[in-house]
Amino acid sequence: MTSAAAPMEPADRHPRFGHARVERVQRVDARLRQRLLTIWTDVSNAGGWVGFVPPVDRRDVAPALDAALRRIHDGRDWLIVVRVPRAAADPSGRVDVPNPLAPDEDVVAGFVILADNDRLLSEHWRWVIRVQIHPEFQNARLGGVLLDGAARIAADAGLEKLHLTVRGGEGLEHFYARAGYHEVARIPGAIRVAHGDDRDQVILVHPLGGDSDAGAG
Ligand SMILES: CC(C)(COP(=O)(O)OP(=O)(O)OC[C@H]1O[C@@H](n2cnc3c(N)ncnc32)[C@H](O)[C@@H]1OP(=O)(O)O)[C@@H](O)C(=O)NCCC(=O)NCCS
């Protein structure tokens, strides 16, 4: 509940969607599955980099979502969602966490998965994958709120780092830098967006718990 005295950042120019709440969801019911499918499909069709090349429809995305949900329901991967009040289209609202609204008063605006890296000697960190905010809610700081909340949940669970890969040349490094991530490695030309359009794969780290150094090497 920090308030209006917070320092101005460039993103403060954007509209807000009211209070936001970030939480881990361990069991996804049919209603939430539909919402996640809508988000993933609409984000993909808006050009978001979340595993698909547009155009896609819900039937294209459903198998990937259901595979992700199997790992989430196994407890292997963690689903983190950001919710905003249903009446949140009010641009004068303010994004903040946490907030006490009941879940059925909220709408899921976006999600991220904290994925187990499946390595026995690497249990102190996770991959951050599928970062996405529904296009109707983008540019309102919800992506930042989601990443901050996910980092808090990870730190509370005892994790020491989060890693993430981004496609170079998209300008997203700035967004992630604001959330505490910095580059530790780059694989030149690893991603072929199209013939003649190879991009670097950039690996970012967010050290949790106040480490100033990523300790990668
Ligand atoms: C990336 C994403 C999660 C950011 O969420 P958001 O709620 O819009 O982000 P915020 O409002 O907290 O921050 C917005 C900032 O990120 C920047 N940004 C967002 N998407 C960007 C993109 N594709 N390329 C470059 N910058 C981007 C905005 O320009 C803005 O910067 P500014 O505040 O300096 O003007 C959201 O845009 C999204 O879902 N994108 C599609 C999916 C995707 O590409 N995910 C990333 C996978 S690595």
C-alpha cells in the first residue's frame, strides 16, 4: 500500500487497472483453463513471443496449455497469475499488490510459469517462461507487478535465482531490467524467426534474496 508518493517512472504515464493481486494457483479449474487459453491465444495473435507464430486459434494453443497444466498439477511447475478487479477497466485506478478482493470478483489479466529445470543439481533456481499479459491489459504495469510477485513467491519458497530467455532485438531487456533481471549469456543467432532473420537468444538472471551478483559461470 505504498501510495501516490512513489517516484515517477516512464510507465506511470500508462493507465492503471486498479489493485492487482499476484498468486500461485496449484489447481486450475475449467473456468480458469478457459481464461488462460484466451490469454495465450490473444497474446499470440497480437504478436507476443510465447511459443506460437500467429495466426493461431484456441485449438492450436490448447495442447500446449494442457501439457503445461499437467506439469502444474503434478506440482513440478508453478503457475503464477495476476488478477485485477472485474471493474478494473477504470483507467484512473491504480495497480498495487497485495489486495484483499475475493477471487470471484477478479479477472485474470496475465500469467507466468516458474518451471522446474529438471536438473537434480539445479534445484536452487527455476526458469521463468510464458510471461504474458492479455493485450487489453498491457502497458499498465501489470507485467512488472506479475514479475515482482513471482519473484517474491520464488524467494519465499527458498529459491535463489530465476532465469529467463528472451529473443534479442525486441527491446524487452529494458522491461526485464526494471524487474531486476540482467543479461548473463547470449547465444548468437540461436533463434530463426524467418529465413534471413536470425536473433540472439539472451539469457537473463534475477538473483533473489539480495545477491548483487548472478554468480553464473
Ligand atoms: C511483455 C509483457 C508481459 C509486458 O507486460 P505489460 O503489462 O505490458 O508491461 P508493463 O506495463 O509492466 O511495462 C511495459 C513496458 O514494457 C515495454 N514492452 C512491453 N512489451 C514490449 C515488447 N514486445 N518490446 C519492447 N518493449 C516492450 C513497454 O514499452 C513498456 O515500456 P515503458 O514503460 O518504458 O514505456 C506484455 O507486453 C506481453 O504480454 N507481451 C506479449 C508476450 C511476450 O512477448 N512476452 C515476453 C516473452 S519473453
